[in-house]
Amino acid sequence: MKKIDLSIFKRISVIITPNIPDKSTNTYKLSLLRSSAYILLYTLIAWLFLIFILSVTPLKDFLFVLDNQELIEQREKINVLQENVNKLTRELEKIVVIKERMKHAIDLAGKDSIEIQSKLYDTLQKKIQKKINIGGNVFHAFNNLVELFKKQDDEKKEVLFFQEPVSSGILTQRFNVARGHLGIDYGVKNGSPVYAAAGGFVIYSDYNVDYGYMMIIQHNNEFTSIYKHCSSLLKRSQDIVRMGELIALSGNSGKNTTGPHLHFEIWYKGKPVDPEKYFIK
């Protein structure tokens, strides 16, 4: 096989003959290498000019209007899908929170009273002490003291006020942690109306063997109210109720009852509190 003689390309020429009317015809003779160099140079200049035009003028939007429109439509679809995913995520988070609240509320509503030897009793009796960090000077101690009072004042603002759950009957037993009674009892006739002590979300409404027909309502600021021994429940789980709304009828249901009455409890941050201190006077 013969080798290609590259020197032959040096002898190749390109002849250009412009045909311009009313002018004499001139012939230009260029070597192949020079003509190739001119073509590459002109091509590079044309590309640079086109890039410059597209970068500083709105011509690119005109040239690629179809592609841009498709991209815009795809972007809008992606945004819609992302928003739907966010909504579903928020709904799932709400469901998880409700499930945890129901589980916690059922645990809290397990007893009308507790024994003094119970671990729960010890946690209720434990006092929470807030210490002030002195920090080495009076000015720092004063600032911490102001912050402490401000924090306590903010906590007081979070207190939720309740109305009594029944409009008739007498108070037969008061809140008494020392004796293990975690709520108050109202002596009322069977079928007496029971009202929501405050607005909230019903997280439990069902029959319990020990406490009969029972309802638990979750309120704002980590408050929970519990209604036991009813004869009938008028609201279901996941219902939203307003303060003073009829939610049940009192009764004598469940094993742990000594007669027709309503056992009512208020829990705050996982601990029972005296309902009478939170009633609207």
C-alpha cells in the first residue's frame, strides 16, 4: 500500500471568480490551506457574533420561544406537584400528631385516682425549681431576674380558661392529689347535659370498661379535658367543638362508678391540675 503524500495538499489551489455585474471579472487564486484558514476564521467570527447578539438582546427568547414555553409549562407542573407533596406531608404530620395525642390522652385517662405509692404521684408532687444564673455581677443577676419574670408572665398568658361542664348538680368530690383524686365529681341526674369546658379537638370518644362512655378534648396551649361515666356521647373523635357546646349526657356507666355523676379532669402539659382554678368566675 502506497503512503499518502501530504505534500500534494500544498500544491492544491482554490480559484474564486466573483460574478459582479457592471464590473470587470477578477480571479483570485488561494492555496487550500489559506482558504481553509479563512473559512475557519469567518466561521469563528460568525459564532462569536451570534453568541454576543444572543447574550445582550432578547433575540434568544424569540429564537427559542417554543423550548422556553415547554420549560415554563414543565416548571409550573413541577411547582404544582411540589405543593401537593407539601400538603400531603403536612396532612401526614397532623395525622401523626393526632395519633400521638390520642395515645397520650388514653394513657392519661387511665385512672380517676391514684395511690400515694404510685410513681405518677411522685412526679405530681415534685417541685420544679428555676435557678437564676448570677454570672458574677449584680447587673447580670438583675437581667436574669427580669427575664425570669417576663417568662413567667408569658406562661400566665398561655393559661386557658374553662367553663364548668354541667349547669346543674352539686360538687361531690374536689381535686385532691394527696388522696389520689385527679379531678372533680359532679352529682347530677342521668341524662343531664354535659358541655365542652373549652373549644378544642376531640381526640377520644368511645366506651371504656372502667370509665364507661368517655370523651377527651385537646385544647390550645397543651391543655386537655376529660369527661367520664357518661350515658351517651354526642361527638365523635376528630370533631371540633366550641366552648359551651353540648357534647354528651351524664350517666353512671363503667365499673369504677359509685352512682350517677360526671367525673371531670383538666390536664396541663401531661399533669392533672385543679379544674376549679381554671373556671371562669
